[in-house]
Amino acid sequence: MKRGISAGPRSFRSSHAFLIRSVDAGETDRRISFLTESDGLVTMVAKAARRSRKRFGGTLQKYFLLDVSWTESPGRMAVLDSTALVESFWEIAADWEKVRHADYLLELTATLFPQPGPKPRAFGILLWGIRSLALGVSPAAVGRKTEAVLLSVGGWGPDLGACRRCGRHTEALRKGSGGTVRFFPDEGGFLCGTCSSKGGIPLSLGAVKTWKAIQASSPPLLGRVRISDGILEELQQVMPQYVELYLGRTLRSLGGPPSF
């Protein structure tokens, strides 16, 4: 075998993508992780990206929907060939809460779906969340909706249809539970008022039904799910905790315990 020739053929890939993280590599290169629609999370080297911004036309930024092309060779890190801007969501950068939530959604999606392979549904939900933030939709509402659907797509959404102990369905609990239940993140569901009077996190049945409706929604329908201020406040106390418990850690983009 001749030196300098890698074993196996090279393959050329392209996909819509969001930049997840970028770090310096050597004196001129950058090591970049993209969440791609076609291949999931892909890490690649961007040759000479530090030497000249013209190399990739200034597109190696967060909050851009990109069309990226790269080359894969057996036993080597993929090499970024080109990038093209498809849609800009740069309005996000002007508002700290939007930045905070956008970074969270990018990190959350990449953390929940690290496996290689097509990720069209997860990618579509992330795109909906980033686009909604840029359009001025409430960051807190976007965060909760995106969390709920991503968890559902991955098969990690909680069981919100019935009490985990007695099995009574949500619709049958309205009067008997006083309108509230207690959600237990570690059990992935709730107990009705009859089955538990302490522990867990109190949730109104309205919050449970809203969360359940969000889980069952697709991106085209998410905008139609309305969350009242009161229910949003309830979900803000529960859903980030559930995500943190599932992941076993707090995501770096939150910078500490979630407060939104």
C-alpha cells in the first residue's frame, strides 16, 4: 500500500445543520460539531477556518440554519468542505433570554440525540424552536414546548395519562383530586391526590393536560398550543427538573439550576 493513501474509499456528505460547538484546533483550524438532519451529531475539522473568515464566508456561527458539505475518510476525522447560509436567526443574538434559551435548545438536542444516523424529527423540532425564538415568541414557552416534544420523540416523555398507582385517567381525576396531582420526576409520572398527599411537585390538572397535549404535537401544530401564564409558571418548576434528572446533570448552557 502506498503511503498517504487511506484504507477504504472517501464519502461525501451534505445536510442541513446547526452549529453546536466550535473550538480551536492547532494554529489555523477549528474543530466543529454540527447537529445535522441527515447524520445526527457530526464532529469535523474546518481547515484554515481561524486563518481567514473568508474561508467559510462567516457562516460558522450559531443561530444560522446551514447547508454543510463534508468528506469522511476511514479512521480520520471528517473534513468540512463548504457551508452555505439557508436561513439566519441572528435576531436571537440581540436578546439575552433568547440567547440563553437558543443555546439551551441546541445543547439539549445534541445531548438527547448523540447517536449517529438520521434525525429528521428531532432536527425539525429544534428548527421550530430556534425559528420561534427569532420571531419573538416567549422564550419560556418555546423552551417548555421544545423540551416536551424532544423528550417524547426520544421515548423519554413522562406518562401523563393516568395516576401511576391507581391507574385512574386524568379526565376522571378532576373532581376527586381537588384539581391537582403530585408529579414525581424520578417515577416519570404523577400520583393523584388519593394516592399521595405529600412528596413530588404539585401540578394542576390543567398543567398536566397541557403538557400531555404538547407531547403529542408536531412542529406545525406546536404554535397552536396555548399556555396560560399560570400553567407556564407551573411547568417551569417541573420540566427542567425532569430533563436534568433524566440527563443526570445540568446542561452547561443553563449555567446552573434552571430559573426560567
